Amino acid sequence: MDYQPSILGSLKEPDHLLARVGECISAVRAAGGTVAYVRVGFTDADYAAFPSYSAMGARAKAAGENMRADSPKTAVHASIAPQPGDIVVRKNRVGAFSTTDLHRQLKGLGVDTVVLAGIHTSGVTLTTVREAHDLDYRVFVLADACGDPDPDVHEFLTQKIFPKQATVISVAQFGQQLQGV
């Protein structure tokens, strides 16, 4: 989620996260699973819909062209680009579900488990963990495939908050589970 240049730019060194999430995507495809991408970007209508008092609207507008829905900076990073058959949704809020049809698409495929990796841990990952839990998914968070500009916040969320609604695992543990180890 939000593995796009405009968001990755807030991290000091995102390359290791891109490599990890790329490993996971390959493993899911090899196991016959569904890969879904969530990206954030705004249209003129999205910007106009923000109430004048919206803190999110102010941040989105301040980001300017970097957050426009049709900007290359809001596309999924090229190193993990979607392939035919993958789900790709664009959101205009923090979480992956509230402004997309992701839930409908996943349920249509019979998906009952989501494995989350996102940039920022304190934004899209936190919000989507809560949304997915409320939608009755079995939720896994790949702690070492999530990133946040504040490492302390990332650690607090993955160690103290997420385990209340999700199973927090590493990329290596995820790979072992897919292989039945």
C-alpha cells in the first residue's frame, strides 16, 4: 500500500523495503494468491470535496502535483509494478477500504485473509489494519515490509498496537508459511 514515489520519498532509504515487498509479491504469485495494490492520488473532484477544515485536504492540496492521481509520482513504484490480473485501486483517504472497491473485489474472489505492507506504518498500515479487522478479514502485517519516517512510531505500532488486531510477522516468516514450513 502506497508504495509509490511520492510517499517513498519521505523515507531515508526505501530500497530495502521495495526489495522485501517485491519478494513477497513474487511469493504470493508463485503460490497462486491474489496481489492487490493500493495507491493514493487526488483528482480535481477529490480536492473540491475536502471540507475547508479538513487537515487531510490541506496536506493533499499542499503536496500539489506530487499527489495528483495522474502523476507518475502516484503510480505504483516501477520495481514492483502490477501485472495483469492484479487488483489496483486508487484511494483518496488514508485507509485502503473506505474510498475504494477493494473489499468488494476481495470478497468476490473469496479472499478472507489479507497480508499488509505499507508506507507509512502510522498512516495507511494503521488505518487498513483497523478497517480490515472491522471487515472480518484475517490480518497479517509484514513488519519489515512497512516503513515510517519515524522508526520509533513504526516499532511501537508493530509491537504494541497491531498485535491486538493482526498477526505481525516478518517477510521471512511469511515465506515460510507460504511454503508450509
